[in-house]
Amino acid sequence: MRDPSEIWTGKASSYDRVRPTPPPALLDLLTQLIDMPRPALVVDIGSGTGLSTTIWAERAERVIGIEANTNMRQEALRKIENHPHAAHIQYREGLAHQTGLPDECADIVTAAQSFHWMEPTATLVEITRILRPGGLFAAYDYDWPPAIHWELDQMAQEMGRRLVELIRERGLAQSLPIWPKNKSLDPLRESSRFRFTREVLLHHIEQGDAARFLEMTQSNALSHQFQFTEQEIGFDRLTQAAFQYIGSEPIPWYFSYRVRIGIK
């Protein structure tokens, strides 16, 4: 079993270019839930290239991104060189279960598109250690694919299922630790570390063309980590469908975000 952060080495630039930015309504929701319009500190664990970190720069006094992968951290640092609120943003090397932050320092902790890469028990111990009493943890993910065209969506879902089947058939699952996204509220509830938990759905619209859709598909950890041919997983057919149903001009993509929330 390898360090899961290694899979993103060499992928930071592409990841940052094609992945969506979290919806602004997310910040409104999380700050309203704890009656704190301007948090003193937000900690974003598994912060990647900072897509989920920099969104807090205008809304929080400080935001710290915790990221284990060097390439992802370097990309995040490069992006804030000329950011107008760079003074509010900091990135640190660390793990979800070993952030190196002091006790009860954070008002909000987030894990964006990353909680399924974290061993939940140790991670939640660390999150509740660094959260102040009454603080909020949010693990959120977007559904893939976004709603674009039913036939394209169906083909992308079939490709995802085929990837999982091939990984299981070839006994590769143990080499890449991953936990289910659609059950990430369960460990929050079962940990008994939060006085309140719930799931909220948010929606977000971005624009994208066929090239972005295909690059984003390839930025999926499973599709680029294992050496499958395009024909084996159906990427050749997905490429044809993307140019048929999206084309070379951007059109709206409709993302659904699942936000799992715990209040300490």
C-alpha cells in the first residue's frame, strides 16, 4: 500500500486547470451555520492546488491549506504569488491525521474532494482536536460526471464502473487506499465526536468544452494511476461522445455538491 498523495505527483498543473472551483454558496452556508461571518481561522486539509483554500481568502482572517504532495503545494504557492489576499493564505506540508496545528485553533475545517483519501478514524480525531468547541467540519465532493447530456453522462458512468471492475479483476485495489465518497457522513456520525451532523446538497454551474471534460476525466486518480488502454476502459468512445455532445465551445456544466457537516 502506497502513500496516496504520491498519485498526484506530476499532475498538479492539469488538475488545477480543469477541476471546478467550489460554489460561493458553500462559504455562506458554513459560516451561517456557526454564526460566524468572518472566521478567524479556516483549515483546508488535503488542499491540493488551493482551489478549495483561496476561496476563503476574503472571508476568513486566515486560511491554512494542509497538503502532503509537494507538487500540489508548489502549484498552490505559485498561484498566490500575485493574489490580492495572499497575506491571509498559508500552505503547510502535513497529513490529515497529523496537521501540526495547535489544539482548538480552527473555527472551520474543510476537506474538499479529499476525505475519501483519508483514514477516517485518525483523521476525525485530529480534526476535532484542532477545532474549537462549536467549530464546524465539512467534507464535500461533487458528483461525477456533471450533468451535461444524458448519453455522455451515461458513458462516463459506464467508464467509471469499468475502471473499478478492472482494478478488482487484476487485484490492484490494495495498492491504492480509498474510502467510499457516498458514505462519508457515516464516520462523522459513528465517531461520536460531533454534537450535530447532516448532509446538504448544493449546485454549481461552470462552463467547459470537450477538451476540458476529457482532461478532467483523465485527472481522476483511478484512470491515470493504472496502466489500462483507452479501449479497455472505453475512453476512446468517451472522447468521440464528448466532441459530439459538447464540442469545442464551452457550454454549461451542472455540478452537484454533497456537503457532509459535523459540529463539534
